[in-house]
Amino acid sequence: MKMHGLGNDFVVVDARTQAVTLDAPLVRALADRHRGVGFDQLALITEGEDLTITFYNADGSHSAACGNATRCIAAREMAQRDADRLNITVTGRGSLQAVRDADKVTAVNMGVPMLDWQDIPLASDVDTLALPIDRAPVATGMGNPHCTFFIEDVTAIDLAALGPQIEHHPLFPERTNVQFAQVIGPDHIRMRVWERGTGITLASGSSSCAVAVAAARKGLTGRTVRIDLDGGTLNIDWRDDGVWMSGPTAHVFDGVLTQSFLDGL
């Protein structure tokens, strides 16, 4: 299946009815937007309490969390089951809860943010609210690591140049997602994102959660914010039980890989 949330796009492979073997070369081949299908992340669905999802980045590496893909999959699954609640096990993140409201908008609880340097993880014990990096960004863990810069104008940033530099900064032993955020008001943020293992994306759910947490911790906003990304808007609500994210989802098409494509790997 091909899905997207605000242009943050995914290939979703459902392995509950047919055995599927994925490796890094196959993931990279599928991610190729010219010779494959093209995606920011790939999600593999297997059996679980309700369903289990494992995520891969476009470079073939694993990702512990992908908020927009989780929402897209949850929306489809709840529609098929005619259910308004769903428990999802995300490899590396644990059990997450999804709900849909009367307007069929899907929200997912992305879990409690990790704020300690060891849990994010960082390479050393530093202040996670002001990292020893130029512009003193904030570090947050949402199952995957995030580095958030608060700046005056996100359109003035050369994301393609700065993103990979920060992604591979030695302070982040597992690399990091990178966000540049501009606070518009106490409940409104404009954000652009570079995702580790993928690059510039139109949106990112886990990054939006991390930015909302970072802004609230710094006293720049409240705990409920609207985040405008290049691809659209997500609503984030940092509650006691975790960080809830809601927004639009899209199921674009279903497809079957040809044997000639697979033989050519």
C-alpha cells in the first residue's frame, strides 16, 4: 500500500496473511523514487495484540517510530474493523493507542517523551534543553532522537546543508532527526524537518511531537499546539499519558511488486 500524511509518504507492507522478508537492499530499492515506488519510510505490519509495525528509513536502516505512518495505518485498520480505538505495538517503542473521532480524524498517542540524555540517547551528560551545539538546540526522545532549533525564520535556513551535518553530529550516537522551528504564537509553530536516513520531508509526526515537547519545556508555548509543516498541519497535545498527534491521512493505492523487479535486486 502507498499512504501519506501531509505528503510524508510510506510504503506499507501487510505481512499478516503472507510471509514477507525484508532486507536493506530491498528497502532501498523500493525507496528509489525513479526505479522503485518511493517513500520516506517503509512500514511492515505483522501480527500483534492488534497489529505490530516495524519501520525502516529510505536508506534501509531501522526507525523506532514514525508517527504519520502509524496514524495512516491506524486509520485504515479502524475503518476496516469499524472500530474507534486500536492498540498498536511499534517495534522499539512499545504499545501505542490510536483513536478516531466523530469526524473520522485519527489521533495516536506517541508515548511519553524521553528527556534524559541517556534515553534519547546522547553521547554524554549535557543539558538537553541547551545542547553544546551552535544555537543551543533541544534534544528529545520519541522512540527516535530529535534535535530542535528554535529560530526566527525557518524559510531562511538551508535545510539541505544543515540537516545532514546535525544528523551525524557526534553528540548523537544513533544519528538524529533535525527540526527548525519558528514560534508564531503560544499555540502555533511553523516547522521544517530533516529526517535521519531519509532527508528533507514534507512532514514528520514524531518530529512534530518532539518540537511541541521542546517548545513547552522552554516555555515558548503551552502543551497544546498547532504545527504547520511544509506539507500541512498537525495538532499536538502533550498530556500526562503521552504526546497525542492528530491530522489528515491518505491511502493512495494498493500494488503488487513484479517478479522481474525482485529478480533484479
